[in-house]
Amino acid sequence: MNYKKVNWSFLGMVLMHLLVVFLLVMFGSPSGMGIVSNLVVSELTLMVPACIVLFFAKEPPNRVLGFHRLKISSVLMIFLYTALMSPLTTLLNAISMLFVENEVSAMSGDVVEVPFLIMFFVMAVFGPVCEEICFRGIVYRGYLKSGNALGAVLLSSLLFGLLHMNFNQAPYAFVLGVAMALLVEATGSLFSSILMHMAFNGWSVVIMYVYDRFLPGVMDQAGQSTGTEDMITVISFYFVLSLVCTALAGCVLVWLCMNQGRGEYAVWLWRQRKERKGKGRLISVPLIIGMILCLAFMFLMAG
């Protein structure tokens, strides 16, 4: 797997997403197609191009994706790491809401109409598995082979954010992408980012149903963009909280690296950063086209 195949895979994901949107606009939603079907189709638009690239990679799938065993203690610390990264994502979400609608809250009404277990499986199991195979598996590890580790982390995370196709989710999806890519490096296993993604999405699903059951209407209000002083207060609070929690998350990351026996690898990677800086080409024409299409779609939807 090399960067050229990865970039073609990304372009394929974008084109499939736009094709599905075009077909739905032109011909309308298929009979009975609700939020569950839409979410499943959305994930498949990622998986199909990724699987095609994986098929032609001429490497064993696990060598490309990197599924390796995790210690039980590491699994527990991954959940702590996820919780510590949550304030930063909440901060970025709140900042974006000064300008755009909260996409997750906006669809909460449709979500809670579906039985909890079905929606939990789709959003907190099926979705994270598909997205992590694509972005921390194929995209990130494909870029990593270029030798440019920092570039691989940042670019794969940027693409992860762009594929959310809206300005509300893109910023915090980028940060989550960075956090999960670093987690994969610290643990040496794609299972770690899948667990983090599942925990993050799962908590969001639980919150939607809890609010719908005990505080109906709150999620609808949360989905509205606002520039009020109350929002500024929330942003200020989460700014301070995120500084503390993100620093602690970094400590957890170091602990995970040592616990998984990757301390020597981390030291080697750190020493090689100057030699590797700027090395390893990652950009190609398909990637640029895909990013432009993503941005164009996001501006179109925001308008």
C-alpha cells in the first residue's frame, strides 16, 4: 500500500458519497429509507473504495490494517484516554456552533425514533469499525509507509474531518483523527482506535436517548447555532478544561506506549523525526481533487 493508492481510495470515497447524494436528490429517497439506511449507505461509500484498494494492495489484509492484541489494562486506559479527549472535542464543537448548526443534535429527533439497540449498533459499532478500517487502517498506515510519520498523522486526520462533509463536525473529527492515529502508534494496534471511536460514538448515542427520555427538547435547542454570552461562557470553561485534560491524555498515551512494549520504538521514532521531517511524498492529483470536492460540497451545504 502506497500513498498513490491511498489517494485514489480517498477520491473514490468522495465520488461515491457525491454520487449517492446526487441520486437521492434526483430520484428521491428509496421507499422506507430512513436514518439507519442512510447511515449504513454512508459507511458503505467509504468501505467500497477502501476494500477495492485493499484487494489490489498485494499484501495480507492484517499487514495493511494492523490488528494486534491489546492488554486488558491497555483497553481500560483507552477508555480513560477517550474521556480525557472529550473536552477538547466539545470545545471545538461549541466554537463551530457560533457559526453553524450542530449536525449531531439536528438529527437526534430521527435517531431516537429508532430502537436504541439498532441505532447503537449502527452508530457505535458498525460506523466506527468501517471508518477506522478506512482512515487509521488503510489511509494512515498507507501514508506511514512513506516515512513521514507526522505527515501521515495530520493528513489522514484532515481527510477524516473532510469526509464528514460539514463545518460542524470537521474540526473535532480532525482532532479525534489525530488522537486516534497517535493511539494506534502508541499501542501498535488498530483495535485501539476502534475502541476509542466506539466509546466516543456510543456515549453520544446514549446521551441522545437519555435526553429524549428525561429532558425532551433539550437536544433540539442544543443543535441551534448561537452567538450569545452563554455560549462564550461554555467555550471559556471548556478551553480551560481541555488544556488540563488533553495534557493528561498525553500522559496516558505515554503509559499505553510503555504498557504495550513500544517504548523503544517511540524513542527511535522521536530521534528520527528530524531526518524524516519533510521526507515521504503524500500529495497527488487525486488527493487534491478529492479535497476540493469535499470543500465545495461543504460550502454548498453551508450556504
